Amino acid sequence: TGTNDSATNKGTPDDPVKFGSAFTFTDRYNHDTFDNYSAKYTITLKKVTPISLDEIEKLGLRRPAEDPLVEYVIVDMDVNVENATYKKGSESYMELASFRPYVWGVKIKGGNSIIGGRDYGFEGSLESNVRKIVGDQRVYEGDSRSYSASGKVLLPVYKGVENFFIIKNQDFNLRYEDSLIYFNLQ
């Protein structure tokens, strides 16, 4: 599904991307009826910090329900986007800020998962930092745009076990299981 800056770490459950390593993949959203767009992403997880429910509220977000199995972390990540292109769709363009990796959630060994994660809606989030860099730039058919940004993702994780941060490649030609890219969180 992608390449790593080392010979290993394929982003699979058996060979997740090593924490701090850059991982590159091309994401092609290639829907027959709706939009078609693509970009080459390079993602590097830089830091993982626990965050309390009170601190989540201080970000201006709704306080999550308490769950004895779940806690929250903030993942700091670098994202490099190259060759963001847009072809045919329901609109005549796509905002460049919309070209961000799709945060799917987390999985643990044995298959349990928490779908969800939030890269938007709070100061310092990946989306807000991308918007500061690219503003209201648009990608029209025939354009190719790029940017680099750093930002935060709020992520629910299972307590006391190893969690894998999952980015989903949106390419419809991939089997669902093959579209999930696994990153070590430590």
C-alpha cells in the first residue's frame, strides 16, 4: 500500500510503520459516479501525549463519555502532500485543505477497533494548521498542488494494550483490509 523510509514497516498488521518513520502512499479516491481525486501523502507520527477528558473540553470539544476501557491521546503528525489532483466530480473544484489523510481510528491485536479520530475542530488540529498554510486554495481539474503541515489528531485508544493508529487509503480498487495502514503509536 505504500513505502517507508526503511526497508521494513509496510504498514500492515504484521509490519506496522515504526513510530517516527516517514511512510509514503498514493491515495486515489476513484469513485465511478462521484468525485475522483488523488494525492501522494507522506506521514510521520512525531509525538503521542495522553489527554484527559477535562483537557478535551478545554479544546472546545464535547466531553466524551467516561469508558473504563478507553482513554484519549493527542497524536502530533507531519504530513506532506504532493501532486493533489482533482478530476470530474459533483463540483468543479476541491479545496486543497480537503487533501488530508483519512483518519480511520485504532485497532489492537485480535481485531478490536475504535473507529474515529478527530483531525479538525480545535486549535492546533491538522485541519486548522493546513488551512493556515493553504488558505482557500482550490484544486481544479488539470491542477496539481502540494503543501506540508504539522498538526494534531485527537484519538481514542484502548487502555493498557498496544494500539495501532490507522489511516485509510480510499482507493476503491483495494480490498478493505488492504486499505488500512497501520502505524505504531510508540
